[in-house]
Amino acid sequence: MRPRPTPNYLAGYPPALAAQVHDLIGQDRLAELLLRKYPQAHAVRTDKALYDYVQDIRGEYLRNAGQLSRVAFDSKLQVIQHALGTHTRIARVQGAKLKSKCEIRVATVFRDMPEAFLRMIVVHELAHIREREHDKAFYQLCCHMEPDYHQLEFDVRAYLCHLDTTGRPLWSAAA
């Protein structure tokens, strides 16, 4: 069995920027920068708290969107498989009616990250309720819900590079 190649979290970014992140990791300075910018982990610990958190954001920006039937942290989502969160729509025929359910699952790695990182992944998954593809309209909606979306996405990717390289998480469970 062949070992899996390490994921390149910064693949879509300019090579010079990716090299800068890897240099910071090599000098053990990326952790310091991220901790200064995001000093502590969030307090959303349970699936119920995550559901409430997501509902608050959905209520503010996507009031007319369909209801979410489930929101949960999912330990089966693997960062290695490039899945930090998922949004699924399940349609079932019940008699003459078509019932649909919407679910959002967030990788458990986000349990021990700053609130800004959690918000970024939640905004991303909520945007999939309206826009299925990662196109211009999708990213405009993400930026509408979280103006710093692109910076947060880059910071999450930089942190994932740090985590993959060093194996040392920067934040622990919130008190």
C-alpha cells in the first residue's frame, strides 16, 4: 500500500506566498503569528452549541433559506481528504410529497480553533445552501456573510500546513 501524499493546502495560491508560509513554519514563527492574531479557541464545544451558532448566522444572512435539520461536528471528515465541512441535501419521497433535509457537518479539527476559523467554515457551508458551485456568486455570498472570508481561509490553510508539518496544535479546548 502506497503512503498518501501530503495535501498541499496552499495549492491555489501563488508559489511565492506558499514558500513564505513554509519558511515561517521552518523558522517556527508561523505559530507565533497565528497565536498573536487569534489568541484563543472558541467556546462552541457541543453539537447543540454548534447548531445554535450556525442558526444565528443563518438567521442573520439567509433567513429565506430552508431549515437545517442537523448541524454537527463530524470526526469522520478528514482534512487529508480536503473536507473541512460538508453540506448535504437529502430528498425523500413520502407518499405524494417530496421531503428534503439539509445537513451541515464540520470537521472536529475546528473544535479546537479560534472562533474566526469556525465562522469561516460555517459561512462556507451555509453559502452552499444558495450556491452549489464554488463560483463568483458563491464567494460573493461568503464575503457578504464574512467580509474577511478570504484572509480567514488563507489563515486556516496556513494553520493546516503548520499542523501537518509539526503535528502541534496551537489551541486547546476552551475553558
